[in-house]
Amino acid sequence: MDEESRGQGPGQAAPPPHVSGAKKAWRRFRALPTKVQVAAWIMAAVLVLAAPLGGAQDTSDVVVAPEFEREPAEAEQTPGSVTEPSEQPTEEAVEEPTEEPVQAAWTVVNVVDGDTIDVRGAGGQERVRIIGIDTPERGECGFDEASAALSAFIQGKNVELVGGARDDRDRYGRILRYVDLDTADAGLVLIEAGWAAARYDSRDGYGRHPREAAYVAADAATPHTCAAAGPQAAPRPEPEPAGPPASAGGPGTGPGGSWKNCTEARNNGGAPVNRGEPGYGPHLDGDSDGVGCE
């Protein structure tokens, strides 16, 4: 009878197999040399202590980065595909006239009359018609005074030519420019002196120019010595002739049927008048350029 069977009386059940196996293993372990037992205990302790390191990690303190929603990617343009424009109403901006950049300095070599000058610069010589003003023609009240005023202001001086008219040149080939001396505007100076009127602008079919408002306001506020140089309330580009019956050789009452003066020519729709046309006369063409009552 083995040791496990001792002490079991009749009717007592045998211990479970795993209990019996454990006792046998323990007896064998106790039979081992002491050094071996000590080594085994040390190995067991090491295994027990190392068990948590190899087990499941505690993830309670782990912070999980939140997932960000990706913005929908723009639709890629593929060859042949057409992107439909957005149908949003747009307002058309009203384009205001602007002054052009200042041109290189020019020297005034001749004052033709109150609104026309000759200048010389690096590009040669040009005849300039000042934008937005009109002065008396030869034979009219104020012609000499307007010409003298402009000559005293800019003759022989270096001036700046500034564009701003609808057209670069008029039909006579003259360049259309503002004429500035330092910070002074020659056209505005003549208007404020009473020797020029604000004309050739949007009111009479020539288009709005950048300094038109200032010219018209100065013209309305300035008393004019000569009625012919005064403000024109409703100027017309090409008024219909309504003068006296034409005399032999021309429509005017001057020599050979020419206009007596530019006032008569303008009042009857005959200004300007070219050499060879009815109404032309040398006395109307102060600068002898073939165009009278410019």
C-alpha cells in the first residue's frame, strides 16, 4: 500500500488526481539537494515578478488623439471637363476718366493764342491744344488779353503735358493735353482770370475729361469781361446754320462773304472753318495754319 492509501479507512474516497500529483511533486522537490531547491525558489520568484511586465498593459492613462474630419477635397479638373461658372449677378462699374502719366518736360516756344501753344521736347516739336477750354479768336473781344495772359504764364518755360481727353489728337493734328507749370494748371488759370470758358467737354459731345468738374465750376463762378468768352449753358458740337442770308461768295457778312469774325461764325455754326471753305478769311486764322475760328 502506498503512502497515499494510508489512513484511508473503508468508504473514504481517494483524493483527486491533481492533488495526488502535487504531493508527489512536492516530495520529489524536497528530496532535491538544498542548493537546487534554493535555485528553484529564486527562479520562481523571478517569474512571479516578471509576470506583470509581460501581461496586458493598463491603457487607462493612454490618451487617444481625436480623429479630425477631413475636408472634402476639391474636385480635380480632368482633361475635357468644364467647370461651370457661378451665376452671381455682377454690377458694372462706371469707369471715370483718369489722367494719363505726366510726359517728359517740354519747353514752350510759342503761344499761338489763349488755348494753343507750340512746345519742343526730346521727341521734337508739337502743337498743343489745351484740354477743356476755349478762348477768343483773333478779332474777338479778349483775344489779345487771353493770349498775353497765357504767354506771360508759360512762354519759354518748361511745362508738363498731361493727357486726359477722349482723343489723343484733334482733327487738325494737334495733341490734346493739360498744360501744368509746377502745380498750376494753365487752363484753370485762364478760366479763373476770365479769359477762357470751359468747353469741349461732355456737355458738347467731346467726352468727359478728368478736370471737367473743376473747370465748369470755376467758369460758372467767374465774371467774364467779354460775353463771347462766358460760360456756354448748352453748347452743341455742330449747331445748324441760322445766320443771315448768304451773300455772294460766302455765308458771312465779311469781305468776300467770309465771316465777319469768329463770333458770327460760331453763332451760325461755321466754326471752325478751313481755308477754301465758304466763310473762311485770313482775318479769322490768327496762326495762319489754315483753320479759322479754332
